[in-house]
Amino acid sequence: MAADKVDPIHQFHINKLIPIEIGGYDLSFTNSALFMVATVAVASAFLYLTTSSRSLVPGRLQSVSEMAYEFVGNMLRDAAGTQGMKFFPLVFSLFMFVLVANLLGLFPYFFTVTSHIIVTFGLAALVIGTVVVYGFMKHGLGFLKLFVPHGVPVYLLPLVVLIEVISFVSRPVSLSVRLFANMLAGHITLKVFSGFVVSLSALGTLGIAGSVLPLAMAVALTALELLVAFLQAYVFAVLTCMYLNDALHPGH
């Protein structure tokens, strides 16, 4: 147990809470699944409870919900136009899920689901899958114009198309790794400095005096992680809006 307190990787371990195996497949309910359910429950409960009164003069919590709604709505309109508002439920749900998951992960002994690449890649695959499916449904083969920029000389077209295809295929990777890497690195750094505080405090009076600096760093990193939690949700949502714009308007 003592080793766990200073092990920066231990916080990312997947633990089975309810073992479930069906047809040789491990479908166990894990701590990761628990906190994904908790994320959806917290986000849904907050939005429902703060907006159920529908007051003309909103209170503080209702104002927060309305600000989040307008924030995502304006972001989507700016990136994809008014036609993009048909995707508002998707973008808003992704924004709230990532934001609440990031915030829950800041609590001690809680699990950060966005620090696992499989979760963030699943979210990114949902976004890119929506872009591809809707793009072909709306434009047919005209969606492929996304890979053929206007004004490119014919002799450069094969190279440019190849670059555009590689860029598109790499989108789910970059979208997922950006979120995963930021959350993983931040939590590891915070755990390392917290471990310094625990280790130095065990050395007596001199150690306690020496632990002041890493403690101050841990507090500063916690504030930074709070900012990063919002920024990463924002970045994920704004990139989603930009990718959805390609489905709506595939021509460059």
C-alpha cells in the first residue's frame, strides 16, 4: 500500500469490480466503466437539475448550464454555419462528457477515464465516423472533393490528394492522443510532486520543511490541471466542429 501512494502509474490501473465473462470474452464492469457511468450521471443530473425550473431570471447554476449551451452553440455555428446546428446534441454531449470526466479525475482516488487512449480513441472514432457517414449520405461521391483542393496544378494533384488522405486518416489518432497525452502527463506530474511531499514529510522536521516547495508545486499543478481540464474539452469540441464542417461543406 505504501508503494501505491508514490507510484504515479498506479492511478491508471484498470481493476475489475464485477467480473463478467460471456462466450470467452471479458466484459467485466471495471473502475473505468464505473467512472464513465458516473460522468454521464453527473453531467445529466447537473443539466437537468439546474434547468428544470426554467426561470426567466436564472440562478447561478442555471446560468452555468445556459452559458455552456451558448458556448458550444456559438462554437458550432462559427465553425460549421447554421447547418451545423443539427450536430449540436453530439458536440454538446462530447464537450460535457470530456469536461466532467476531466474534472472528476481531479478528485483524490477518483479515476480519470480520459487518461486512457481506448476511451479517447472511441470518442474520436465516433466523430470521424459521423463525418464519413454523413458526408457520403449528403454528398455521395462528392464528399471525396474534400481530398481535392481547388487551384492545385494537375501535376501536383496526386501528391496533394495523398497528403490530404493521410491527414484525414490521422485525425482520429491526433484527436485522441492529444486528449489522452495531456491528461496522462498532467496526472503523472501531479502524483510525482505529491509523492515528494509524502516522502519528505516522513524524514522528520527537516523533511517537512523541505516538502514546502513540492507542496506549492502540487497546488499550482492542481490549478493548472483544472485549466487543462476545460481547455482539453474545448479543443476536442472545437476540432469536432471543424471536422463536421468538412461533412457539410467538403469543397475547399
